[in-house]
Amino acid sequence: MTSSSFCNTQLLAFQVHLSLRHYISGSLAMEATASVCTNTRAERLRVEFAANRAAVLEALALRYRVFGLELGAQLKTAAEQLDYDAFDHHCQHLLVRDVRTGQVVACTRLLDPQGAQQLGRFYSAGEFDLEPILRLDGRLLELGRTCVARDYRQGSAIAVLWSGVADVIHRQQIDFLFGCASIPLGEGDALAAGIMNRVRRQAMTPPQRRVTPYQPLRVAGSDVSTLDAPLPPLLKAYIRLGAKACGEPCRDPDFQVADVLMLLDVQELNPSYSRHFIHRSSQAHMKH
């Protein structure tokens, strides 16, 4: 599978609610990690953990430009031209940097059970009853706030970012990766309903792993089952990896999207993707 298969992403959307003063005043809850690896198809891109406060702020600024300026999300921190919330302080921030310009061009954040315990919950618990996920026998990792700069969505940035995630899966012995993939609502939530009809046919978890959304879709009409729509690129990429939807989506009115909780059982990772990412990341050299 080529790197370009992972591009043209629809972005994960989240609500925000913390003052920057509180965020900056604390120490960063992350490893001071430098280069993880480079992508063989695009050696000008490097994936790394944010090693200091300045690097985290670069990610928050990129998220503001994508979520706030491009997508029109109602960010409570927009006046500061940053996107952040209480969860950022407890996450590891994974960045893709263009080595020619030094700019951060893609990012995501990773929340492990220790960070979630300090916060009192995983981020997704604000949208879903996560009890079926929390009962899973294995080590969990939540992925969120993923975004790619506009000029890099046709290249390999998302694949380079995923290679960094794969390295974390390998090194931290993660069993289950989960997070929200956003889908557009459309008029009367009809577009989201059409996408979900396709998801139900292709990639649903067994009933015991399904979660309940706190704000389900509001689709009018009696012929919902006849609606159909193509899968957004990021959601399609997750499904190709082997991820499955954990039930119905949750509406996020601030972003005019619905979030689908996706779960990847690492043991069920698509073999071709496993060879492409997990094997390559296991041979990458990380600096600590």
C-alpha cells in the first residue's frame, strides 16, 4: 500500500475548554524524544515526539489553523490562535516536521491509561459510554486531535505520522488503539447516516464492544436504511488498517460533524499494513 493511500484526511474534531495560562504553567507530560524515523518515500519529513513546550505550541497552532480557520470549528481558545484543552497537558504529542522548513505539518496526540486516570477519563468518554472499551483485556491507547496541514494532504505526511504511532504501539506493547474519526453531518444528518450505513456493512465491532453515544444522530424520515454515501478518506484508511466502528456516532454540533469511535485490535491489524508500519517502526532508532 502506498503512502498516498492515507492522505486527503477528514480531520478528527473535538471540543476545547481550558485557559492557556493553566496549560503553560504546568510541566509537559511527555517524553523528551527526538527523531523517531523518516519515511523512505519522503525523506524530507520526520516524525518525532514534542520534546519541549515550544514544540507542543507548534502543534496547537497547527490544530487552530486546520480546525478553526479551515473547518470553522467554534474553538473556545480561538482568540489565542491555538487549539487546546485539559487533555493536552496529559498527552504525548506526535509531530511530523518538514526538515527543509522546520515547520510542523501534521500532528496527533496520544493518551495512555495513566494520563486518563489523572484526568478522570479518556477524551472519548465525553461522547460515549466507554465501558465496553474499558473492559478490554489489554493495554489501551487513545488517539486524537489528528490533523495535517493543507499543503501536505496529497503527500505522505499521514503515513509518516502513522509510522510514529506504529512505533509507539510496538515499544509500549499496545493491544488496542482507539479514537474518534469524524464524518460530516449533512442536512438533517442524512450524510452521516449514509456513511454509517456503509460502515455497518463493512466494519462493525461485535456487539460486546459497542459503545453508546450521548448525542446520537437526528435523522428525519423513515427510509434511513436506503441512504448511502462514500467513506471519508481517514475513516476509510482506519478500516483498511483493520479498525472497526464501535457502534453509532455521536454528534458534535460545534464542528458540525459526527464522531465515530474506531477501535483497532493490534492482533487484527491488516497484515500488509503490519509489515509496512510495525516492522519498519521496530527497526527505527529513537533518541531519548
